[in-house]
Amino acid sequence: MAEEYEVADENPISKMVDYISHSEYQKANEIFNELLGQRVSDSLDQEKIAVAQSIYSDDEEYTEEELEDALEDEEEEEDEESFEDDE
């Protein structure tokens, strides 16, 4: 005698719980492994993206103030050089 019961189709976790409650552990295990595999895959993809960004991004990111200060320093150096040339 096979018992008939309804399994929630919309949520895989609900399906897994329903299978466990009806002692269908193999089906529940398949869903669990699939969900776990998806999460591991997603985490690996995110880590790959983070590593690639850290490798290929510009290591030196400057703020607007730092860029302005650097520009002013360059202008001062140019002024000093032109002053020395005049002497």
C-alpha cells in the first residue's frame, strides 16, 4: 500500500521536509545535495570574481584630494625648475 501525499512544488526546502516527514530519505537527500551544490557553486563563483577583481584592478586608487595634492606638487616642482633655469 503506497500512501498518497502532496509534496510542495514551489520550494525545494519544503519538498525536502515533506520527503523527510514521509520517510523518503533518498529523495530528501537528493534535494539536499542539489541545494548544497548550488550554494557551494555560487560561493566559488563569488570568490573567483573577487580574486579576479583584485588581480586586474588598479592597486592604487586615489581620492580626489590626493590627486589634487599630487597635481599641486607637480606644479610646484615645475615652478622651482623654471626658477632655477632663470638663474
